[in-house]
Amino acid sequence: MDAKTLILGCSREALKITEELLSSDGEVIVATPGNAGDAGLFDGLDTAREAGRLEILPVAGSFSGSGSVGRFNVTFTGNGESIARSVSSIVIVDDVERNPNFSLYGVAPSRDVVSLSQIHELFKSDAGFEKSIPEGQRIAFLTGLVEESNPFITAEVMQCALTLQREYKRQTYILTGNLKVAGNGLEALYRQSKEAGVVYMKFTDTVPDIIVDKNNKISISYVDEIIREKFELDPDVLVVDETLQTSVFSRELASELEIETGPDGFVQSDNVHRAPVFTNRKGIFVAGFSKSVQTEGERQADTGSTALAVLNLYKKPPEEQTGKAEINFTGQCVRCLTCFRVCPYGAISLNSKVAVDLQACEGCGICAAECPRFAIKISAPAGGSVSDRIPAGIKITDTDEFKPSITAFCCSRSAKGAGDLAACMGYSLPAGLQIVEVPCAGSISLDHLYSAFRQGADGVLVMTCHAGNCHSEYGNTYAHQRVDQVSDLLPQLGFEPERLAYKTLASNMGTEFAEIVTAFEKSILELGPSRLKGT
Amino acid sequence: MTANKVLVIGGGVAGLAAASELAELDIDVEIVDQSDFPGGHAIQYTCKATDQCVKCGACMVEEKLERVVTNPKIKVIAGARVRDVSKSEGFSVNLLKKPAFIDPGKCSNCGICFEKCPEEGAVLKGFSRNHVPFFAISEKKCLYLKDQSCRICQEACPEKAIDLNARETAESTRADAVILATGFTPFNPVSKPYGYGKFKNVVTNLELERMLRTDGRAIKPSSGAEAGSIAFIQCVGSRDAKLNHLWCSKVCCGSALRMAGLVKARQPGTQITFFYMDVQTFGRDFDVFYAKVRKDVRLIRAIPGDIYPGTGDQLRVTFLDNLSSETLQEEFDLVVLSVGMTPCHGMQETAEILKVPLAETGFAQKADAGGLASEKGVFTAGSVTGPMSISESIADAGKTAFEVAKYLGV
């Protein structure tokens, strides 16, 4: 694979990843957002630039991207020109957007009411600092009082107060909700700053009352939560903390490149399978502040993990990178684009014919199950197609007693492992249980479910990953919908709807697997044999 | 020239992740793990999903272990520890391997040894289907190893897979680089006034993880009945100036509150109280999670002083109630101590063998941006350098694997 990577963003992590890739003989294009504050960040890399291995493109206008892993075609348009490039992988690693919480605390910015970033600016010049905050003045920080904070901001607040206290000899106060010390060295920093004289006030069920009058006089009245007495504090300077958001640049890239984002708006779905730097699209990685609010140590770990992931793509021979399934489109395809819409990995390409990019495909089978024309034939290299593996219902004839035949469709990433573990743990599982391992529950079609009943199952279970834990993002949701659809129809076909059930599991839930299948067997025992039994 | 080989010491999530990343780059890897059941502490953790995944990461450990055991480039040496290391061209490493009482080639995981063993805890069960064999014999508890009084398991084994006379063996190996990934040791709370070890119904968060993992319910160890009221006590051995433990263990708030959520979903009648100093942010939808937890769980910002026996097998917890500024006593069925992460047992010795500097905290010194610990060719991954979550350990292991690949010129 071409060792050419596009780094999108302007951040220290972007610089670090660029350096690492250049040192691994890669070629890098860095595209920085037009409004980047620190565009000179990459100035130290002139040698690579002169050697033609590094190109830096400030993005003034719009960005578009197409293609998939191994060959992404990207175009930057702006200032009346259009620049097109082709790269094998993409990394999104921009800086974070900081929004001061003035309104959250009911105060307006002024000379004496400033944000955390503004106070950092003051440190840059000693003369400026002395003028802004003369000797003898007292500074109060507000953090995590209305909304929960995070270790990144807490670290900055504590460091800032410590510097003011120790180097500038100003008295500082930190008014905080939960003090977020879950970062490397933060508890030690907390103790150190306390010893240096920083005063901490913690709030749980009360909030301090903050008033800035028209003469800019600041007064804070609060209840000390341990002794429950009222106190007043009148600092000269009030510093408000900041809320961190993903940058507009990161957000726009995610939307253009069809990357799932998380509940916090950052560019990675909140899915454990994406750890540490992966996205739903192969060959597109996300790191640092584009990924989430992270501490210094976590962002550093991301840079190495990203470089490794890119290196892995470079080194792998192409034949090892083809996907996990064989997929063919039959003549039934009418280009309805359902597959294009549902593919979580962006692996469907639309040229003269609809086709699958096998390198980007993860073989989940959602496209085949969703295709309204049954035009997609998919089979895993080892296991064949799911349809071929649906077993005939077992007829247990050693006694006259009815032993239900249960077909359980199990996702390979969760329920299959849970079933194996249940067996290891020594649980006795129903004699009539037959497991059909599927690459993703999203590959289970309506036809598969009907077919299991047709083949003589007395009950059918669909067992998938928990919501929010599907490697294919929504495979379990599709499976759930199909189970509901079939359940609704079962009575019309003469089956009790209880013969079909949907359950979620993780691969380490052996006990729960045993509980589910045992309870299901019991309910089928009560219903008796399927009406198709023996026909 | 022989192919590059890396030795990973410690088969927890960081060691496993680093190993499979290196194997992907065609590097041979050996993992030495002191436990019979590799996967570190986290392989014993429970999935904390209710209907919705809560991103605890426990399933990722299972996935990493699976990737390792199915990768032909990686060899796992379980039940072994490093005796010494010498360095000339590469590293020469001497290992001591526990006796292989159960032959993995013969064992069929039938579980008869476990069923027949008369001594509790003498035959141990694994935690993952990737633990092969799924059973192990405890050197501490086995009666035969104590006084040769019992050979029931060996005689009962239908596969003739058990040999109680097996001996410890010495093995040696070589490596071009070493990754130290020995993780952490959970704080031992016996020194705290909470009666741990004395009262059966005082357990650690790790014990609750295991309980939920194997039984699926929060029960009272004293009777096996479901616990009707549970108190979680946070920061036991973390953020403790008296112990000079000046660190937050990062993961315990998330672990405890997620377990509280799971128990609440499965045993809705259970009353849960959470004693804490500061609730730490965990997960990217923390605000939503926290809002729900505040409805389901009573949060009290105080760390209890003592625990005494109460009515029946209940435990009486003493704490300062902020709202009334009074010292209160309340009884609970089960008390869960969220024990902190401390430097792993034998850290000092390992550090000397590998010439790894220690930080003030006693954890291994986190290498600077270069990723190298002091001795050339020795690297660290995961919580051996300080508390880390599962996902942080995986990211750290990725960075380490990259540094190792760079060092080896891959």
C-alpha cells in the first residue's frame, strides 16, 4: 500500500503523528483548518518538506473525500482553486474548541472576570501580568460547579492556581464541584497546591451565589458544607473554567467522511470496538482532541497508537487486507442503494455497477439482509453462507418426552463466546440447542428466521451484542427490528409469538447465556412442539 | 540473523494488546504471565451492561485474549515468572514455571476434577473460554501438595491429564526487546477499620466484579442470599495521604457506579449507597449516566470511619452526614470497598532486574516522550506505570508497540 497519509488538523498531536510517520518512511500531507491559531507548528519539518515528503495545505474553503482504504481521493477547494490528492489513509487530529462558562455562572466577561485561557495569556508577560493583577489581589476560580468538569480542565485550574500562589504570591481560591483528579499526577498536584496555600471549597448540594455589581466588585456568598455556616468571599479577579467541544473542522470532516460521532459530538462513535483510534471506516483514524476530551497522557498514547495503525496498513501485503467475506451482486440489483445507505463501513462503491470494496468490508452481512431484492450473496471464506448453516430441528427420540429443538443465532463477537464459556463453566445446556454463528446479528434476514422454523425449530433465539456495543454500530438494532417484524406475523402463521425471542449478551457472560437458554427452553416446553414438527 | 522477538512480562490487557499489535507486524512475541489464567485482573470483570452497553471495556479484554491465543506468532507461558535477565546482544531471560499439574493437551474441560475435589479452592476455574485448560490446581490449597493425603482428582480424571507430582521447571528464552506490563496490585484493605477479612459481608470491588461475573447477582457471602442494601466505599487505599498514596486510581468511580447500575437493574429492590470524596468523570456520556445514577443511588460525600457488626449478619457503618453535620450509623447487608491500584507486588525487584527507574509513587517511571525506560530495549505498557482504565491501557500498549517496532527497526 502507498505509504501516504493525510493528517487533518492543527494540534501538537498532529505534529507528533506527522513526525512519527515521516520517521517511518511515510509521506504526509497535513491539511490545517484555515483559522488555525498555530499554523507555524510544522515549521520544524522543513527538511521533509524540501525532500517532497511533506506537504502542508491550509484549508481555506471546503473539503471533499471519496474512495476507501488504500485509495482515498480528496479535494480541497478554496480561493478560486481546487487541489486534488490521493492518499492511502487519513487521520483526523485537530485541536479542541474552548468555550468559557461565563453564562453558566451568571457573570459577564470584564477586566476582572476572565476565562481560564485569558489568565494563561497573562502569564506570557510578567509586566502585563503585574499590571492586570497587581500585588495583593486575590483570585477565585470557578470550576465544575454547574456542569461536571474533567481532569484536563481541573489540571489547568490547579496548575494555574499553584503558579499564581507560588510564583506570583497571589492568594487563590478554587470553588469546585467534584474535583476531577482522575489523571496522572493530579492528586499529587492537588496536595501540592493546597500546601502552597491554594484554598479549595467543595460544593455538593449547594452552589455559591456569585454577584458582580456595576462597579465590577465581585462578591461570593456560600455555605460551607461541612460546618453549614455562611461565608462571604470578595476576590478581585474571578476566573471561570471552560467547556471543551470538538472543533468545527473535526465535525465537518466527520460528516464529509461519513464517520460516526459520539454523544458528546466528538469524532468517534462511543463504541468499545473503536478503541483506541479506529473509526467505522477502515483507514480513517481519529486521535487526540478530535476523539474526546483527554488528558495529556491519553493524547500522547493516541499518537503512538495512530502511527502504529497507519504503519500496519503500510506494511500489510494487499492480499492480507481483503475483507472477511465474499460478496456478489446478482442480476436482481436495481440500484436502489439500500446497501450503500446501510453499510456501516462505507464499503459500497457506486460506479457503473454497485460493488463492494473488499478491503473496506468487514463481512457483517447487513447489506445482504437488508437488500429488498435479495441481490447480494455473501459468504464467509470459512463458514459459507448463513442460510446454508441453518440446521434441521433436532428430533430427540430417546424418550417420549418432548425436548424442544432450539435454533440460536449467535453473534460471533458476543453470544457465541458466551455460549462456549457457559459450556466451559459446566452449565448443562438444553439438549436441543443448536447454535448458528453469524458474523454480525445484522446479517440475520427475515428469511433466515422463517427458515429456522421451516426446518423444524420449536423455538428460535436471536442473541446479539448489547445496544451500543455492535462492531457494525447498528447490526443488533437491525436484528431486533427483524425479530419484532417476524414476531408480529407469527400468530397469523399459526405460531405463538413467544417462540421467537431477542436477547443481548457479551462474550464474557457465560452464566447469563445459560440462564437465557434454560428459561427459553422452559417456555417452549410449556408451548409444546411447533406445528411444523414432523411435517 | 534470527527474526525479531519481544518478551512481554505480564499478560493483562496491556500486555495482550501490545503482543497482538507486534505480532501483526510479523514480530514473534512471548508473553510470560504469573497466573494460571492470563488476562490480568480485568479478565475477571463482569459486563456491566443493562440493556445498553455502558462502555466498561470488560469485553475488550476477552477480545484481546482471543486475538493472542489464536495468533501463531504469539506464545503464552502461563504460570511463570522472570527469575533473571541479562543483556549482551539481546536479552537472555531465565524463567521459573509452576508445575504443569494439568496437561493442556489431554484435558477436555469436563470439570470432574473440580466437582470431586473435597477442598474448597484447591481446583480453580478459569474465567474465559480461552483459558486452556479451564482448570488449575492451587499450590496453596491442594491437599496432596500439603501432605499427600488426597489424590482424588488425579484418579477421577477420565483423560489421565492430571499429574500431582509435576515439578516446577526452569526455562530460558531470549528477546530483542522487553515490555514490562505487570500492571497493579489491588490495595489490601485489612489495615483499614472496615473489618475486611473479619466480616464476611465486607468485600472488595474486585470481589464484587467476580461475584457478578459468576453468579450474576450481588449476594451476601455469609448466607448466599441476595443483598437488600449495599454500601460502596470509594478511595480505599487511593488519595490517601497517610499511606502516602497520592494518586486517584481513576477507574473505581466508574466501576462502582456501573456495578451499582447493573445490580439496580437486576435486583431493583436493592438500596444502594455510595460514599465518596469526588465523583470522577468516566465515559463519554457521563452526564447522562450520572443523572440516572443520582436517581437510583444515594450519594453521600463522606468516607465512613468504622464498620461494626450490626443486627444479624448486617454491618453498621459510621459516617459524617453533611446535611445534618452529625455522625450517623446505618446498617447494610453488603459493604463493597473500592480498593485502589498500588504498584504491583515485587515491583522493586523487577525494576532492579530490568533496570527500570521507579517514580515517587512506587509505580514504574513513565518513560518520556521517547517511550524507552532507562535500559535500552526495555519498555513499559499499561498500569505498571500508574492507574489506567482498560481503554487507556489498550492505547498505551499501542504506543508502546509502536516504540518497540521503531527500536527494532521494523
